Amino acid sequence: CVDGISLTVNRVKGAEFELNIVPHTLLETTMGDFRAGRRVNLEVDIIARYLERLLLGERAAQPGGVTETLLAEHGFIKS
């Protein structure tokens, strides 16, 4: 979630992530007012955190985290 708005992350690269935001979301939320550099509150799905720990074990807390390559290697996405 970004400022309480539930969204789907399309891509993660390092410490950055990418979202597709549909016009309806822009109209029905405050997201249309966002500008570059604005501070936002980020929330992560607890299942995603457990999945990261399951896949990475002790490495979960290290930089790099869950990547597209890791998810593909474990059959969660097609590369």
C-alpha cells in the first residue's frame, strides 16, 4: 500500500519498485495529487514478508531481497 492505497507492484529492482496506476485509481484516490519527492507511507503485505523468509532463509535480511530472478527460480513467476 502507498498511503493506504492498495496497489500491485509490477517490478522490483534493487531498492526501487514500479507500479501501473489505472485512471480510475487516480480519480478515486489522493494519488492524482502526488508529486515527485513527496513522502509517502509504504506498507508491505505480511504474506510477502513470510514468502521472502521462506525463499531466502537467513539471507532475507540482507540487501537484495526477493528479486524477479529468485521468484522465477522457485516457480512463482515465468521469466
